[in-house]
Amino acid sequence: MSNTMNGARILLECLGREGVDVIFGYPGGVTLPLYDVMYDHPIRHVLVRHEENACFAASGYARATGKVGVACATSGPGATNLTTGLVDCMMDSIPIVALTGQVSSKLIGSDAFQEADTFGITRSATKHNYLVRDIKELADTVHEAFHIASSGRPGPVLIDITKDVLQGQVHYTPIHEIHLPGYKVVTDGHAGQIRRAAQMMWEARRPYVYAGGGIIAAGAHQELRELVETLDAPTVCTLMGLGALPGSHPNFISMPGMHGSYASNMGMSDCDLLIALGVRFDDRVTGRLASFAPHAKVVHVDIDPAEIGKNRTADLPIVGDAKKVLSKMVRVLRELEPEMAGAHAEDRRAWWRQVRGWQEEHPLEPVFSPDEIKPQHLMHEINRISDGKAIVSTDVGQHQMWAAQFIRFDEPRLWLSSGGLGSMGFGLPAAVGAQMAHPDKTVFCVVGDGGFQMALPEVATLANQGLPVKVIIMNNGYLGMVRQWQDLFYQSRLSAVQIEAFPNIELLAAAYGIRGRIVDKPSELAGALKEAMETPGPFLLDVHVTPFENVYPMVPAGAAINEMVLAPPKPVPVPAK
Amino acid sequence: MLMTISLLMENKPGALMRVTGLLSQRGYNIESLTVARTLDPTLSRMTITVDVDAKQRAQVIKQMNKPVNVLQATDLTDAPAVLREMVLLRVRATMENRTAILKEAEIFGARVVDSSVEGFALEATGDSEKLEEFIAVMETYGEIEVTRSGMVAVSLEAKKLRLAPPIPKAHGEPAVPR
């Protein structure tokens, strides 16, 4: 094979060398040269039905594997449609590389057909972005993009490539070295700080581990487990960190924050040492920041120095990769154990008694009714089938919170949820990405009736690819979380939250040539889920749940996290409308 | 408070956009910004003055160090550094006050860069406070027009520039054609 090739082929060559096996994309005018090369290229292309979902699918792939996901779109509207997915990855630190076509160099700035300033538009939506106008820069750029996306604090990188670069010819030699002089990532963690942190951990009477998405990004779940077990500390995992410590682990309390469990939030509020690992003190976790963990000293480990001290001052900051830092920390903890562990043993036993007491006082327990399927009942059933092992993608809203509360994850990279940005429409395309990565794993896509319709076009992708995703629609007929806030804080003046004209899912599924079922009786729920599991290929299960059910516990906006509302303040009124 | 940042950055397309975009994204108000190439034409030096809460200064520097193309962002607010700004000022002068204006300009170390029957164009450099006084004084003589350069700064400490080494790419085999 001659080494002179066009830009499109160089691009795919570089992707292949980065280990890419699948691209989620949508073709268009300026990406024609690329799709021409893809025609008989071994890298698979999954045709999504909307570019936003290309990003979400790449994100689902990346979340489920830890590898860089790849999304592809054409110029103009293709590129602008990617932006929600890019920001989503930015907020959740998910490594993806987005490829966009751009009009030919000569036409840039002329308001050409399907021209948009993708480079400018995506500046704040990406960790880094590129506009390639010179074919000689293409190969370096691709390898730089993968390096930036996957190293340090992971994130999305976009490469905008002009059509003349894609179709231009040049002699290609593989790149063996890239130069990013300004891109400095501290991974090791300061040895002295790690030792001091370990000392603080043994000195604490009420230590509490607050673990987040950084543990999963770093692949530090084993190290986290060793730390938690060595220290025997109660541990909460954030929405992004579910699965960082197995949900069945005795030290795992629950998720903290706005819809966290009573024990999780009380523990945060009463601990004297908060061991914050790969977290960013998000407002949905901290509630009113001034009252957050008021008695605690804070050890904060993060790979992004800008996260340390951003929201909460750290008494002991450590910048580094969680895997490296925690593995050293465990070593020092064990070294200090004989000498230091005994000091506060009695206080620590009392601390555990208190945490267990909170758990017993207000446990997270599913609600059942003989007449209606309760949303919590649904999540309980999914949890029973999953048994801590299935991949679960969600959308955003009430169902997401109930899923987080009731579905257990015994491994990392099973729980795929849009955390920081809270993008509805994420669940279905994310499930596409995850199932492409893990064809043999059970993938549940748990969505609301609102978010399902936002991502509706991707049912075609499921059918088209024959992906056996089990789509479970928690259908309460409302945009439930918005309604919950209208209920609680806007005198139940329900405005624009009722979703009428939801399609008949059995007919809809049939229209796509796949199986679907509606279930509304609690007695039939387990059987319906069983049918979904036993049916080969995709399945749409529309579960009609109690319309007026709200998520508790709830920390109202602006409250401290120990000021939880544990149950509905009054019977939730059914509005006359 | 006003914070002065010196920023060394790769001179690549969009460099200025990245910096100004980041500042506005994080809610930091830009008071002034200057940018030019350094001796090494592949690099740019920016001097940025932002109005931020004093407690935020460390966070601002961390944020400014984040873009991939930024080699170094330094807080010069309390550091040993020389900070200078230039002002170009046009003042209308009457036959009666021409001498007084020139006298005043001399006190501030300003140079006359243009002189006409209408008045003078003056050039002055200094720190912001001095220039503000200069402008205030010139205003008393009548109508003026002012253009300020924004702050430029040079650190008086040799701060070691730490650069990331080249990254080897360990490649898998290229994908095999079907």
C-alpha cells in the first residue's frame, strides 16, 4: 500500500492506532470523503438518528469501558447538534473525541452552506478543541486529541476538519511522539501530604469517605476498597461514583445529597474527617455550602488542581491520580496501623453505632401498593434482576433518583447517568453505546416518559443494530421532577408538566419491528420484566406507575443536607385540571 | 480587587478566544488585556487585569493554567514586578494655555507626539494611578480624547518555566482491512 493517502484515510488510520473499534455518527456533505473511506474500513460505524445522540452514545461507550468514545458529525447543524453531548461529557469528565467536518478552508468565513463556527462554539464545551486546515497537522492532532481526552481529568476533545483536508493527499508516516508543552498533569501525589492524610485518618474519631466519579475514571475502585476496609470507615458514593465501592459492601452507606439517604447526609454532617476522593463538592451534594460538613476537616484528592478549594477549602489537598494516590495511602495507613489504629477505637465503634442507627431510623425502603406500581417497586424489581451486575443507563429526573437509590452496583462502569449537566434524552443513546461495547451484558435503559420521547429516534438505532437493550419506561404521565418542585414550592400550580399523548408502546414497538409491552398491575410487573429479559433483541417496556409520587428524602434548595424532608408534607393533591 | 496575571501561551489560532472565553465563563471581569508575541514567535505573552474577590485569586490562576495551550499563568498582583500602561491623549489647546499644558505634560514625563494649532497629542507611560492623575489634570484644560493600552507587566523574579516533555505514542497495529 502506498503511503500517500487522503486526509480521511489518515484520520481512520490514526483512529485505528488509538484502538478505536466503533464510531457513532451521522454523515453529511463535508464528511463525504470520510464516509467514503469508512465504506470498507474495519472500524464500525453506528448510524445514530440525531447527532446529539452520537455524543451520548460515545459517552455511554466511554462510561461503560473507560476507553475513549468517538462521535462524528458533519459541519453546521451536525456540529451544533453535538454541543449538548459535549458539555455533558465536560461536566462528567468523560473521555470522548468528536470529529466534525468543516467547509473547505477557502470558504471559511464566507457564510458558506452548512458553515458554523464550530471551533468557537465548542470552546467552552470541550476540554480542548482543534480546527485542522492543514493536512500535515492532521495525524498529530488526532493523537493529541486522544491523549488529552483520556489523560488527567478526562473530557471531550473536538477536532473540526475542513473538507479539503479530508480529501487532500499527503505522504503519511505514523506519529511516534506528540508535543503538548503546556499540558502538565500531576499524577503521583505528594508523598508528605499522603502521609499526613493517613495520619489524619487514624487520628479521626468520626471519619467518613466521600467517593466520586474520579475513582471510576482512575480505575481506583480496588484501592478505594482497600482504603475503606483498612480504615473501616463508612463510605458514600456520589451519583457519579455509584459502583466505586460495591453497593453490597458493608461499609457502603448510600448516595449523599439532595436525594441521598438520611444516613448518608447525617454522616456527612456529623463526621470529623471528610475524606473526599475524586469529587467536586457539587451543589447537589453539599446543599447549603456554609453548613456542609461543619465539624469536618477535609482531605481532598483530585487530579484537577482547580477542583481543590473551588467550593470547599481543603485542610489537606492532594493533587494526583486517585489510583496512584490511594495505593500509596493504603500502604501508609497499614504501616501506621499498629501504632495509631487503637487510639480512637472506642469512638470509632460509637461512630459506627450512630451511622447504623441513622440507617435503621430512616432506611431507603421500596414502597409497594397492591393497586398501583410504585416507582420504587419498579426499581426494586430491576435491582432484583440485575443483582448488582447489569449496566443501567438513565435519563434525568425522578426515575434517575429512584434508580440511584434502589439499584445496587457491585462494580464500576455499570451505572451510566448524566450527572453534572442533567441532560434528558441521555439514557437511550448511552445504552446504545454501552451495548455496542458490551454485546453480552444486560443493559437496562431506565428512562421517564419525558426523556424517552426526547431520544425516541434512537429506538430505530436499537432496531437497526439489533441491540438487546431493555428499555424500561417509568411512565407517570408527568415530567415528574419538575412537577415535584411545583408541588412543593409553587403551590401545586402544575405548569406544562403533564405529558399527554404518550404513544402506545406496543404499537410503537411493532412499528419499529421490535417487541414492546405495557404493564400497569403490580402483580404483572415481575412477569413483564421477565418477558423483556427473555425476549431476544430490543424490548420496550412501558411501566405505568403511580402518577403522584415524589422522591424522598429531599433536601430543599438552599437547605443544609441534614435538613431533609423525609416524607410528603401533606397528601399530594391531585389537581383539578 | 484588581488582580494582574501574566500568561505565557502557545501562539496558536484561537489562543485569545480561549483566554477571554474562560474568563467570562468563570465570571471574572476583564479590566484590561494586552497580548503580543514573545521573542520566541511561537509564544504569546498576555497581561490580564481582572476584577475579582481577593479570595478567588488562587482559583483564577488554577483556571488560567488549565487550557492545554497555556504554558504558565502567574499572579503578579503582590509579586515583585513592574507594571506599566501607556496612554495616548489628545487635548485641545488654546493659545493661552499651550505653555501650561506642556509644563504639566513634562511633570508627568509625557512626550508630545503631535502638535497643531488645535492642540497636542501626548504620550505617557506609568502605573495606572499616575496615568489617571495625568488624565484628570489634562481634562481641566478642556476637551480631551484618551486611548489606554491596558497594563503590561514584567516579573522581576526569574520563574522557572516547567514544560511537559514530549509524549511517546505507543501504537497498536493499524486496523486490518476487511
